[in-house]
Amino acid sequence: MPTARPAALGARGEAAAAAWYVRSGYEILARNWRCPEGEIDLVARAPSGDVIVFCEVKARSSGRFGSPWEAVTGAKQGRLRRLATRWLQAQRGGRSYREVRFDVAAVTPGPGGALEVEVLEDAF
């Protein structure tokens, strides 16, 4: 399978997940935030304003290689926690948040090719 195809699905999946958060009243603070240790797919602020959400987006074109949830291993969870710490440190002089939450967004094709987004809030 060409590498452009999975990358395109990943980008579409991240856009669909970001749209889900916006429709749910969240503010997207960062998309594809990078530092030397890796990348965070989405960073959002909850409607209450005092909860910051770090979201790992997993898009799958089929269940052939397992569900999107299965792809978020313990190692990946640890990496996302470390990256979240880096993101928070990079926000020097920024506001503090009462709570930090880690979500996983599973994006899969639905009827007619539209992407379906299911977000597991507080996944780990």
C-alpha cells in the first residue's frame, strides 16, 4: 500500500476529530504539535476552560489490523504523557489548568465513505 494513502487518511482523521471537538464546544489549541520527543495529534481546551485535553487520534480504513483503540499501547500512553508535560512547559506564562485529560479518538469509515469519530474521554 502506498504511504501517501495512510498519511492522507491520518490527516482526514485528525481533521474529523478536531471538528468533533469544536462541535462539542472545545477550543483547539494545537494540531500536530511537535517537539524533539514526538508529536501530539490534538490539544484542546474543554468548554469549562479549566480542563486541557491531549488527544491521540487513530484512523483505520478497516478492522484488518485491529481496532483504533488497540493501537494505543501502554508505551504510546507513556509517550503522550511525556509530550503533554513538554507542551505544558512550552506554554510559559500561560494559564494553569485544573485538570489534564487524555482522550483517544477512533476514526473509521462509515456509510457512504463519511468518517465516523468516536472519542473515548479520559481513556488513560
